Amino acid sequence: TAVAAALRLSAGGGAFASESRSVTAVLAGMAGAGSNGLSDASFRFLWPVARSALAGERTVPGTEGTMGMLHANVAAAATLRREVATALLGFLGTDRHRSTVPAASDVLADLYAGPVGTSDLAVLLGDAGATNGSAAVRAAAAGALARVDPLGVMNHPLLEGRIWAALHDGDAGVAGAAAPVWGRLRPPG
């Protein structure tokens, strides 16, 4: 059954190849899961399956609902913010992210809306985010940083350095996403 497959995946860290039919069944069962909000425990139970759907180079049937499930349960996902952000940034580094609704970058930004700790910013500021080789990943990291509140009180040299570099990125999308963040860090006047 789908629940048994989720339990096996949860215990095994998401061995995707050997469980692809079971994963497909679980993902299909997740469509619309938590549209009224999953509990933190339920989200933690489903997270290994969702993470498996985001990982890898190919799209498994049923993954379409994963982004919607994450978006509908962003409050529960915030309990695993660094882990979810890492998976979303990895997904954004693939071509598969272009077809998701809602956009993975929007889900990432919603995950960082409001107050966050400096340890949660590490994912966005590191190699998985701001210094990644993919412009889509760098732009999404800057977009998520724009949602952190209050950002200006975080007097963090690494944050300022990464945003300054993004502001001068060769990709216009990255620079555009970084501009509002820089304005919040260094308001004119």
C-alpha cells in the first residue's frame, strides 16, 4: 500500500530506484494532501517521499502534486526549513523546475517569509544557494532572502557580501532579485 511504501522510504532515506512504483503510488496519494494544513508530524512523515520526488534528474509520475503539497504546508515545512530549502534549491538547479505549479522559487520564498535564524540563512548564502552555478538557483536564493523579515537588523558581513555579488551578477534575473534585498540592507539616505 501507499502507506507501507512511505514507511519503507522514510526508514531508508528515500531509495528511489528500487521503490519507483511505490513512490508513484505515494505521490499520487499525496495530491491535495494537507490542503487544509498538515500537522508537523504528518509533514515529517511525508517529507522523505516529497524529497525523493524532488531529487534526481527524471520526473516520476505523481511529482506534480509535490510542489502544491509543500506550498499548502509551508508552516509545517518550516520545521525542516534547511532540509526543505536544500531540496528545493537542488530541484531549481534542474530543468524540471520549469514546469511546476506553483513555482519552486515561490515555495522557497514562502518558506523564508517572516523571521528566521541565521542558521537558516546558511543554506541560501552557501553553495546550494547564492554561489550556485545555476542562475535560477541564485535568483531564487535572493528572492527568498527578500522575504526574510526583519532582514536589515541582521548585520551579517556574509549576507551583505553575497547580496552585493548577486547585485552585480551577469544574469539580469539574479541582479533584479538581489536589488530589493540590497535596498533593505543598505537603505538610501
